[in-house]
Amino acid sequence: MKVAYVTVRYGASIVGGAEQACRQLAEHLAADGVDVEVHTTCATDPTTWAEELPPGTSVEAGVTVHRHPSRSGRSRRFESFSAGVLADPAHQPPEAESRWLDLQGPVCPAAVDAALDSGADLIVATPYLYWPAVETASRAGRRFVLHPAAHDEAPIRMAMFGRTFAAAAGLAFYTDAERRLLGRLWPEVAATHQLVVGLGVEPGIGAGADPATFRASSSLGGRPYLLCLGRVDDGKGTRSLARFFAAFKRRHPGPLALVFAGPVVHPPDPHPDLFVTGALSEADKWSALAGCEALVQPSANESFSIVLLEAWASTRPALVNARCGPTSEHARRSCAGLAFDGYAGFETALVRILGDPRLARAMGDAGRAYVDASFTWPVVTARYRRWLEGLAGRGSTSLVGP
């Protein structure tokens, strides 16, 4: 079986999101003996889609990666045009939808053309939101497989995305909450072969974590801290988290700190107990997780949240945004996280975790058990490969995977 992925950006430096999920799935399939290649752009920045990497072919962690120049990136006119479209996304004429997609970028015909010509049994696109996935859907026929990476957001209600979902021979979701969302918004996909694939954490990863080293490098000293891991971005809820934390410290003075660890898009307002480290190495990430009191995932727009699984692999409890279906689902099923909706819920959840060490330990242990049962890479890869082989005509597949 040969699988060709089409995605908007790709590489080990891409942190979080559907693109990181794509890379991890591609790498683990390749390690399992599947012929895998990726067709992508030369961009790394999703706010501009500027060409930052050279075009050409490379082999990265066993995956053949083809980077293609784009025809256009993000237009300066996109935000103003998008505001009008997203005010009523379900009732836009086709020409407005098409213009919205083109202005958003990246428009990369070369990547789609090459994937179609690759001889792949399946062409897997992700995420749904951008031109490459929509174009692949319109041309790949029954070879088309989609990882939507869908959120409950305005664009998903556009008719062109409904057509994209309906065109897929298979839909792979990261959580059951994502699957239910798409089924509610676009009931016609009920007959499409579906899999809730999840993502994985390597067995034993983080075993060499050294919290003391992270504390020293981030100037935390011996202070207890909460960790928010991932892009520091208003759209990820980080500004709201910073406000909640400042309010919590006014009501509960003490040494507790909050650490934002990840690429900084929108710096939070300064606070004496708030630390911003920037992006971390893999070793520092696991060390930061091992030493935190809890991970906080404030984003309302996640289709899976690998950092949540990584926190639980480190036996840390978690706080998640109650408005995010996938992370709330993880928290509920694992018994390893508490959901908050607004400041009162945040304070209540945090007081429970900080005030009851036995509860925090039990939640962390439950999280580790949840990861070990369903979200280690050998388990995920085997589940995913069986399903893809079924779609490619080399086996059988059920309608909805575990």
C-alpha cells in the first residue's frame, strides 16, 4: 500500500495542530513498512504562508517529503473579506466561498498535482480548512481520504466544506467528539467509512525528564507551577488563561507560577508570577511536564490535543476548557482532568487539584492508564493501518473504529 499525504505545512519544527498529527502518523506508518510520501508547501508560518523552505525532495524520519512552491499565500485582503463571509457562512454563494479559500491561502496546485500523479493507493489530506484539501477532494475520486481536524467554528458551515467531507472515501477523526460534530453539521457523511484514530505517545517517553534542569533554565527556582504547553496565541485561549491566573493570584496569594511554553504569537500581559519560555526542546518539554502541578489546556478549538496526552503520560492532572468537546471528552473518559467554563470554574478546579495531593496523584495515574490503554503509538498505528488497508481494498473495515 502506498499513501500520499497532502498538507499545508510539514516538518519537525511544526508544533501542534493537524500538521504535527499528520507528520506523526506518516512517520509511524513508514516505520511500520508502509510506502509513505508527503506533498506540502514551502511555508512554515500559517499566518502568511510565506515561502521559507526551499522546494525539493528530502527524506525525513523515513518519509519522502516533497515541498512545492505555492501560487499564493495569505492575502492582505483576507481578514476584511473573511469577516463578511463568516458572518453568515452557511448562505454564501459559491464564488464568495471560492474567493475566501483563495485569499486565505495557501494555493499550491503543484502539491495536489504531484500527489495525484504519485501512484498512491490513497491520498490523505489534512486539515479540511485550506485550499489543498478542497482541491484534492474535487479531483482524487475514491482515493481521497480526509483527516478533517474539525472544530465547531464558522467556516465548517460553508457548503464547499460539506462537499469536501462528502467526497471522502474515508474520514479519520482524532476524537469521537470531532466525529459527532461533523455528523451533526453534515449528516450526509453518516454513510462514509469512518475511524476515530486518535494519536499516540511513545511508550516510556519522558523517562529521562529532569524537572530541576527545567526549573533552573526558566528561573522558577523551587516554585510550584502550572504549565500551558503549545502556541502562545489568543486564538488558543492563552490571554484568557493569563487573566484567570492573575485573578486567582489576587484571591490566593502564594508562590504558584504559570509557565507558557511554546512559540509566542501574542505575548500575555506581564505578571510577576507568569513565565514565558518560548519553544522548548523535546527534553525540556518532558522535564517541564514532569515538574508541573497540572497542565492547563485553555483552547476551545482542539481536535485532539496531544499535549494533554503527554501530560497524562507524565502522570500530571489537567485542566481543560469546557467549551472544547474533544479535550472535555478526554478529561471525562480518563477521569484525569477537570473542565472549567469561565473564571469561577477555573478557580474551583484549580483549588481542588492544588488542595488535595491524593486527588492530583490519582488523576495523574488515571491519565497514564488512559494513555497506555488506547494512545500509545503501536496501538494507534495498528488501528490506523488496518483501516487504511481496508479503504485501499486490501482488507475489511468497520464503519466507525474504536
